[in-house]
Amino acid sequence: MSDYQITNPATGEVEATYPTASEQDIQQALKKADDAYQDWRQVALSERSALLHKVADIYLERQDELAAIIAKEMGKPVAQGKGEIGLVAEIFRYYADNAEQLLAPNKIDVDSGSASVKKLPVGALLGIMPWNYPHYQVARFVAPNFMAGNTVILKHAPQCPKTAEVITEIFKEAGIPDGVYNNVFATNEQAATIIKDERVQGVSLTGSERAGQAVAKEAGNALKKVVLELGGSDAFIVAADADIEQAIKGAISGRFGNTGQACNAAKRLIVVESVYDMFVQGFTDAVRSMTLADPLDEKTAIGPMSSKSAAVNLQQQLDSAVQAGATVLVEGGMMKDKPGAWFAPAVLTDVDDSMDVYSQELFGPVAVVYKARDIQHAIKIANDVPFGLGASIQTQDAALAAEIAEKLEVGMVTINAPSGSEANTPFGGVKRSGFGRELGTLGITEFLNYKLIRDKS
């Protein structure tokens, strides 16, 4: 039985099944990616740029269709799916417009002669992508590497096979040459085979810690460059002087966007004691007013989780926290009277470091609120987890925001808004959230040959 199938999380019904790649399929993808690289690397940047602009155009033309597919595959409300597609178009345009500058050689001052560093492609790359942002995650890996001159083999999440097919269609329609992008419905074992193959020069994974460990091990054994964007348990810090109404709105969207299934979601709300009660009252009222609805409805803000297994896992974490002494501020959990993967939003407090959930990632619509004595205590709580992806700070004091941002052990900090993603700003973390960066000026730098040209004549 294939792992690649569409199970509609709103109904629990299997709507389509796709065959897993054969060994011949894998070898063909490897050959095509390697062969295409020899030509693609020679294509002028201006031509690559025009092709990426065409990709962006097609994405926007098919925006409604693509959002509906996402909703059926992993439950994202279509309004949010359209937002994802809009960001995808921005990413392709950003690299199409800026790659020439980003890839320009760097001149080095030397005592005699001349020296420069050229930024050149390295070859075929493997991308292993998740289900929660099935177009965006691919775009942020593919767009910069296409412009750099690399080719791609892409293993998408098993629950998003239709999206994987459509992405291939879009690149073909835009005129991306055959072999530059290669979708494979590979197993984990086949992915390991691809990593080991000498024609593959690097691998990028967005996924769980466990997946990151497995891929890093394979890549390390093969001496391949690897970029990992893993889990997160982002802090959302509310200072004493924060605009509470704004903070509540930001916490709602930051925690419950994409039904809470984002690596950089505001999973831990850390509120200074003097405004804690006011924040909690407004936040819990807002959570109680949230209504779960059909993800295909344009008005829906929160739909089902991505799968029944994801909902079951989150329920186990929620139950564990409550049994260990956490206080339930908003009762939520799996909606067993409905088919599919429906999970009502929940809010917890009184979680401490004796509980497993304290240091775990809650990947779904469960928020944990912490009371901090002061801002320094808030920073301590924020840093006291194994993750270091991002964080958000709510304060009207610019100097205080800068001080907090400096002390947070994360890769990204957002002030007076929930964490997000933009085409022109780098994305990535530290600690167990992984290493390497995607997007922005750094996203194109990960898989390059920085070749020194030294002329001493």
C-alpha cells in the first residue's frame, strides 16, 4: 500500500491514492536532475528570471484551484490557502528580481594582483518538504536554487500528492526545462538512497526533529551539505506597557492560524504579571468565540487538523498536561462526534518544567499561557526550551523591545506582530529548531560553490 494518498481531514474519507516511486523512477530522477544541471547552469540569469516570473503568474492564475486542493489534502481554510499562494508568487518574483545582485562576485582587497569570490551552483539537490504549507515550503527551497543554477529532486509530504503533481505541472507550463525539477513519491528509505548518491550535492528538509536527525545522519555520512528547518515552540511575550487589544489579536492569529500547525506559531504566551489577568480574560473570550467550519468556505478561520493521527497525538499531549496539574482555561480537544480530524481550540496555564509538555512542541490549536513576574522572568521562560526558531514581543517601548530581542535565543524576532514569513527576510532558527536559512538574502547562499579566483600576475 502506498503512503501517498489524500485523506480529507474534514470527512476522514480517502479520496485518492498514488503509487510510490519504483527504484527505476528514483534512478531516472537522479539521472534527469544531473543531466539537466549541465545545461541549466549555463542558462542566463535573465532567462531564468523570466521563467520564474512566469511561474509566479501561473500560481496567481490558479490561486483558487490550488487553495481548494490544499483544503482537501490537509484542511487549511481556503482563504488562508490563497494567502499562501500569494506569498509563493512573491517568493518567485523576489528571487527573479534580485538573484543577479545576490549572486554577483565579491571582490577581495589583496596586496598584489586581484582576487574575487564567484558564487556558482553545485548541482542536483534533494528537498524533503512537509504538509503544512505545501506550496510555500517548496517555493522557498526551489526559487533561490533555480536562480542559482541548481536542479531539484523533491520528495513532498505523503498526504499532499495532488499538490506535488500540480507543482510539477506549473513548472512545466512556465517552461522550466525537463529535469530541472523532479517530483518523486519516494519512501524514507528511497530518500536515504538519493542522499547517498554521488550526483546529489545537498539536501534541505523542513519537518520534525526526528526526521531532521535521520536526514542529518545520512547527509553527514555522505559528506553532504544539509539545511534543516525543524520544530519550534515560539514565545509570544506581552510586556507591561503592551497594547493589550492588539496583543490579543496577534496572539489569536499567531496561535491559531493554519489551525495552529505552523513551526513558528505563537505556542507559548508569556505575559507579565501586571497585565496577565486583563490579557487572559480577553484572549480566552476570543478563543471561546472561535467556530470550526468547513475549510472550503471562504469565511472559515479555523478548520480541521491535518490528519486524525495528528489530532490523536495532540490530544495525548493535552491529556498529559492536565493529568500533571495544568489548569484548563478553555476546554477543547478532539471532537469525537465528528468524522475526520476536528479539534476544538484549548487554552492551558500553570504548566511548569516538571511536565513533559513544558519542553514539547504543541503542533495544533492548543495555547499555553505563562505568568511572568517581570520582563526578565519572561525572557528566562522564553529561552527555557530546546527550540530556538522565533519569538514575538509586544511592547510600545522600542528600547525595551531591542533589549528583549537581543537576549532571546532564537533565529527570528518580530515586534508588535505575530511571527510570519516574507520573501525578502531570512527564515530559520537555532538550537533544536535546526540550522541554515531560507528566503531573503541568505536563502540563496546555502547551496553554492564560493569559488576563489586569485590572479597574482
